[in-house]
Amino acid sequence: MKPLRKKKKIKPAKPQQKKQVRPVELPAHIIAHSKATMGRQEEQAASKVVHSGYVGSGMEIAKFEYDFCKFLGIPEGHAVALSSGTAARYLALWALSAENQKVIIPACSSGLANAVALAKASVDLIDSQEGSPNIDLVAAAKSTATIALIPHMFGLPVDLAKLLELRQGRELKLIEDCSQALGATVGSKQQPVGLVGDISVFSFSTDKVISTGGQGGMLVSKDESLIEKVRNYRDHASADAVSFNFNITDMQAAIGRVQLEKLAKLMARREDIFDAYKEAGFEIFDNDNDQASPVRQGAILKSERAAAIIEYLKQACIEAIVPVDPIAAANANAVPHAAKLSQSTVSLPIYPHLSNDEVREILEQVRDALDS
């Protein structure tokens, strides 16, 4: 893909002639950790749906699904828009008959165990690869579980084709969780993430690469029977089967279509902010796969003082969070790398709506937090 434009570096603030000891100066407003990046085009798309009167589930959803298939390069009709990424995870597990099965998930992750529990399955926690937030593929391949739900953490792609090779022909139904990685590519052919698994799921909540107005998700599969099964569930098409309302609305779909069209610009701005953090010398997780191209969904700072840094930034009106689920004490010895990451990572703001002044404020306050 041709570069969208020349990289625009965020210039640091001009240094003062003499560093003075001073109390922390608070910004005039709170810098949120996550915020949707929307403007006039999204407003117009939503307004058009409002004025049409068709605000439920209609043609905008079908168009969004079509656009998504086109983006991934898969046949029309192989995507189902849903109310959230969590709904997509649950329906992926349900479609693969996960009930009473054991499901591989990475210990370093967020929210996956909830979907597994909802699907009435059990969890097989696999540790992270040392030095990476992503799952240890060798350890995952050794699991006896026959279903796996594996994300590309923080937009850093995992070569899941390698996992299938490591299984050496033993059955493994794979759900590729692309919630944090829309726009990333992997493999020698630089294919979009989401084309390896039996089912792939995407999320469009506020902290993701694109948003459909707060919540939203997409489920994708090359298997038409799985797509039909999920679509029938969503649309309550089977009179003799229990289902829940996991529908997205036309207004959300209309916003999602605009955001998908703007994806390259949104990714480029995230890259600019990520570069500013890296050039400031912050120790942040980065891509370690030379055959992958990440998307900067997260800027994850590594520090042994994570809790103190989050509190320091909070006092400076900057919201930062722990980006992964805590590891229960009973599991910590079995997954030592993930256990460490759950206590030594800080997710910094990286959404495209951040102004350069806000980025400079974050840079200054993080430096002060690290030095304190």
C-alpha cells in the first residue's frame, strides 16, 4: 500500500533555558485515555439516517457488511455486523459449539474469559511469549484444547498460520480476534489480519481503531454455513432456537462506513503519536515480526512502577489505564510472563483526535512521572 503522506513528526516543546523545580502544572482539561475521532462526515451520515426514519436495522448495515468484505478482500456476504466485539466473540464460540469444551486464550488479554464463560466453555490459559504481549505460539500448540480464541494484542499481529503449522494436523478451530488490529497486515503477502481463522471478530468500541458510535462489532468467516448460522441467530430467524438481540443499528453502520473509508488517515495519525512516544525514549511495545505491519491501536508503556505512573498522570488530568486483565494469584506461577505484564504496563492515550499540544503535555507529564 502506498504511504498516505509523508510522516509528520510532532515537534517537542521548546526547552526552557534553565530547568526549574516547580509544582506540576495541570492542563486546562482532562485528556481522556480513549475518545472516538469523528467529525462532519460522521455527523452527516448519522443525520441522514435520522431524517430517513429508518433508525433500526436496514440497508446501512448491509452496506457496511459489504464494505467490510471488500476491505478484507473476501466474497460479499461473509461478514455479519453485531452490537459489540463481545457479542462477536460469544457468537464465534457458540457457532463453533464451544459449550463444555476447553478454549485456549492468552493470559495477557482483556475480556476474553468473559466470552468463554458466557459460551459455557472452560479456559486454558497460555502464557505470553517472553518480551511480547502476544501469546506463546509454541505453548499454545501443545495444548490439548481444540478451540482457540487469540487476539493480536495492541495492534501487533501474531502469525497465526504458524500456530496451525505447529499443531501438525491436530484439530484446532481458530477464532482470530482482530478487535485491536483492524488495518494490520501479516505474512509474506502482507494480508489483512482476519483471514487465517475459522472465524474472525472485530470490535468498534471507542478505544478501537475505528468506531461505530460507541459500540459495535463484526464477525467474519470464509465458511458460509457459519455465517448463515450467526446471521440467523442475530436476526432471530429460527423459531425453535433461543437467541438474543445482538443487532447493530443503521445509524451505527452509517458511521462505521465513514470510519472505514477514513481508516488510512486514522492509522497515519496514530503512527505519528506512537513515533512521538518512541522518540521521547519511552519503552513501549513495538512490532517484533518482520513479516507484519502493525496498527497503533495501543501505546503500551513498560514500567515496574505502573500503578504509580497511572496515579501521577491522573493527578495531571491525563487518563492512563492498565490494558490487560489481572492475573489471579493461583495462576501467576503458570503464566509468569503474563503475570508480570499485568502489573508493569500502562496504556497511554493514542487516539487521532489528540492535538499536538495534548501529545506534548502527555510527553512532559510521562517524563516527569518516570523521573519522580
